[in-house]
Amino acid sequence: MQPAAVARRPVADQGHTMTPVWMSPLAREDLAWWRCHDRRVARELLHLIRRLRDGACIPPARQVGLPLRLPGLYAVRLQGEHRLVIERVAGRVVIHQCRFHY
């Protein structure tokens, strides 16, 4: 008796769409800095980026409003003074920075 075949389809074929994530040059530099200096924070950043790409919600308790109240921009607290600054534009997520305050 043979086991039943299980059809595996990519996530995109199951009705889920992935949101394109763009990183500014500053955000790429910040991520490289975290990879060299604190791998735990780098893993947390990559986890957040994957969640954004997959369309998952970021917990509201982790989101911080920007002081200038720029439309479309918000920040996610990483550590005491470090934030991930994100903007949603035309169906994509743009990451502006991954270190320090806005």
C-alpha cells in the first residue's frame, strides 16, 4: 500500500500574496551593522521584515507614532532607542531605517 500523495504548492498559489519589501540604502547599512554587532536584533529585524512581506500584522503595542506625524510612516520599537521605520506605498513596504530614533 502506498501513502497518499500530498500536493505541495507554493504559498503564492494558495491565495496568499506577498507584499514587496524595499529597503533604502540606509536601512541596508543598518541591517549589516546589526548583523555584525548584535545577531539577536538582526534576527528580530529579519523576522519583522518577513512578517511585513507576508502581510501579517505588527502588534499595536510595538508600533510607535512618529513625532512629526508624517502620513504613511510608522515605527516599530526594537530596543530602547532603536526603531524600524516603515512606510506603506502603492502596495509595497518601504523600510527607511533600522537603527536609532527617527
